[in-house]
Amino acid sequence: MQIIKSIQSSIHEIRGERVILDFDLARLYEVETRVLNQAVKRNIKRFPDDFMFQLTQQELESLKLQMGTQFKDMSSQIVMTYSTKRPNSALPYAFTEQGIAMLSGVLKSEIAINMNIAIMRAFVAVRKIFLQPHEDNERLKELKERIEEHDIQLSQLYDAMDNLLDEKIAQKKWENRERIGFKK
């Protein structure tokens, strides 16, 4: 269960897709990032754009801001992994769930197979988490409607109480009015 939570923390939302970055996958598969990327490049036909894409510099900067200190801890790994000779090579690849499933056919070590299973379970768990708020939103909407109904009922109750109080005040005024006519 701990491994799934660790994997979930590596899942990011980029371009509307839930992805894991190549350096996180390399860490999970216990291989170097360059080795992972080489295996992917040797089998590039297996990884269309909806399975894997390279981050833009802007997306990388945005991700750095989101991750904060977690990204700073990884920065030394990133610097060592990506060459600075070619500007695009410094940008990590992002793998979607389908791309990670395809990695299982490319990386055949025992660790990679077991980790792939754990990653797929983590994606399922994340999907469940994203579906849960929908149910919670429905419950909140229902509670809001109930509260609004109760507000209306309470408002009517307060109005009725005000009317009763007004009647009591009017009755006391009537009883305490100055009498006209003959006095005894």
C-alpha cells in the first residue's frame, strides 16, 4: 500500500492527462533515466503522442512551482540525466497510463514487471479518488437543497412567531388603552 501512495505522489496532471515523468519511472523501475529513454527510443513506434510526450520548458517550469521542494530534491538527478548540449534533451518525457502499460513490453526485468503492476493499481486508485468527489458533490448539492428548504420553513416559522407577537402586543395595547366614556 505504501508503494501505491509513493506512486500516486508521482502522478501529475499535464495537458489534461494524468502522467508520470520519465525520471520518476526510472526511479520506480530502478534504472537510469537515460536507459529508460533509450529503451523507449528503440521502440518509438509503440509510443504515439497520446502515450508519451515531451514537456515544454513552460510546462517544466510550472511543474517545478507545483512540486516545490520535492522537485529541488530531484534536480540533481535531472541535471545528470539530461544533456545541456541539445536544448530539447533537457526536457523530460511524460508517460500516460497507456504509455506506462506499453513500457511493460519494452522493459522486461522482474522489477519493471512488478512495478508496472503497482503503477497500474495506483492509476486505478487515483481514478477512484477523482470519481469520489463527484459523489460528494451530489451529496453536498442534496444537503444544500435540504438546508434551503429548512431555511424557508424557518423563515415561515419566524414570520408566524412575529405575527403572534404582533397580535399579543396589539392585544395588550387594546387592554391597556385609555378608556373613554363613563368611569366608575
